[in-house]
Amino acid sequence: MAKREPISLAMSTRVLFVCMGNICRSPMAQGIFRQMVRQAGLEDVVKVSSAGTHAFHAGEAPDSRAQALVARRGIDISDLRASRIEDADFDQFDMILAMDWDNLSLLQQMAPKRAHHKLQLLMRFASEHETATIPDPYYGNAQGFEQVLDYIEDACNGLLEVAKRRATQVAAA
């Protein structure tokens, strides 16, 4: 009789952050959350990625302002590259988190009905800030990027608590 692999009792969580071009907000969120997941020791059960609703910047590194800002908080996102969301993403990810209403609406149009329950605004996980969305800082100034990063960190803290709960849930017998 073949030896069976042990069954993991932890429930995995695959998170996809989505903004328009995937060079500012969603890679910042990916980098922040990836760091939080590492620090919590959850990298085996929590997978993190990002994408854009548009392919304007496909293959490009994150915006230099976004990279500089997260670097000041000790996080390197220079390894990330912009990509557009693909049909397979709707099956591969458990949570698809949009930065604003426009991107959420586009995701709802793109996603098959069976995946609509996965689509949410990232700021739904925030506890410090009351805004529903994360504004696009691309055409703004450094202060706009700073505010965006504060929103992202707040929401990612709440999201991490959800991921921790999922990671400790025991599979139903």
C-alpha cells in the first residue's frame, strides 16, 4: 500500500490585489501584505499576488514613487512586474480585492458569476480609516502616495487577521 502524504489542516488563502495599471496601489498592497504574511510565519498557507484591470504597464516594475515609499518602511517591491488580470485568476484566488469602485465594477463585469463572491474592496478590512476606497495616487504628489500606503497598511492588518483565522481552521472531518 502506498504511503499517504499527511493532510494539511490549515486552510490556505490566496489573495489577489487589483488596481487599474498594477504599478502603484496593488503592488504596494502585495508588498505590504507579503511582508506581514512572512512576519506572521504564514507564507506556506497564504499566497499573495497583484494584477491590473488594464494592461497599460504590463511587464513594468512598480512606479518609482511607490517603490521608494514602501522601501522607507523596509519593504522591497522592485521584484514585482505589472500584469493584467486573467480569466484563470478568478479560479486560482480565494479573495480578489479591488482598490476602488471602478476596478471592482470592472472585475464584476469580467468575472464569471461563480467567482463574484470573491470580489471585494480592500478597504472593507480597514479599521483605522473610514474611507471605502483607496484613491489612485498616480497623477498626484508624494502626499497622495503616503495616504494610500497608510490605507493599504490599515486594510492589510485586518486582512491578516482573516488569513490567520483561516490558517488555523481545522478541516472538517
